[in-house]
Amino acid sequence: MNARPPLTHFDAQGASRMVDVSDKPDTARVAVAEGYVTMQPETLTRIVDRSMSKGDVLEVARLAGIMASKRVDMLIPLCHQLTLSGAKLSFETDIEHHQVRILATVKTTGPTGVEMEALTAVSVAALTIYDMCKAIDREMEIGAIRLLEKSGGRSGHFVHK
């Protein structure tokens, strides 16, 4: 059985701490995350047709996700403040399953990864879709938010199976 690495956000006494990355080399890092918003068919139709009264739902969600990726350190207590070199969100609509798939790709060159930035981008984009459509569909479901891939750093390349 493989031993699990120690949790780095706790010191030897069990107290929370921000990991010291000052000795880690800067490397190119990329993280890709996804999530889904499932809704009523009419809601998805109005998103696709851009006929929601609040405006273009996916463009507002795109901007919200990008903005959120740049502020993860203000949301997640032990995350480092990072300078991102790129943040991109894309959307796929699935008419058959009444879903919007959100895909976020975040990049940086630095001593720590951008997984939390990609996951936060997806989460906030999903919440924005909910916010913009809740007047007509309060039964929307946000789910399946996960890291798909990450590269760079000591732990190497990860691809979700």
C-alpha cells in the first residue's frame, strides 16, 4: 500500500498554515476544470437564443469566471495570490440533457499550481448562470465540478480518468 503524502496545509502540531513556496522553482502551470448546470429545456433555449431579460447569460458567466479565477486567494483561506498569464472559459450546450458544460483553462508561471483557480472559475460561472436564470428556473442543478487536467510543478502531469 502506498503511503499518502502529508497534508501540506497543516504543521506538525496540526495548525493551519499557508505552504511556503519560496524555495520552489517557477514553472509553467496549466489547469483545466469542468462543471455542469442542468436546467429546464425552456431555460436552455432562452440561454442559447440570448433572450434572457438580464442579457447574454454565457458572456456574463464567462466574465464572472475569469474575474473569480483572479481572486481565489480572497475566497479560499490558504491559497496563494497568483499572477495569471491566462484564463479562458468556454461553454457547450447539450440540448438533449438540458445542460451547459463549463470548461475553464487557467495558466501561470510560478511556484504553485492553478487548480483552485480553474475550479473556482467553473464554480462562479455556474453560479452566475443560476443567478441570471433563477427567475424562470429555480430547479437548476450545479454539479460535476472537477479537475480534468493539470500540468507543471513537482507532482507532474495529471489527467482525470
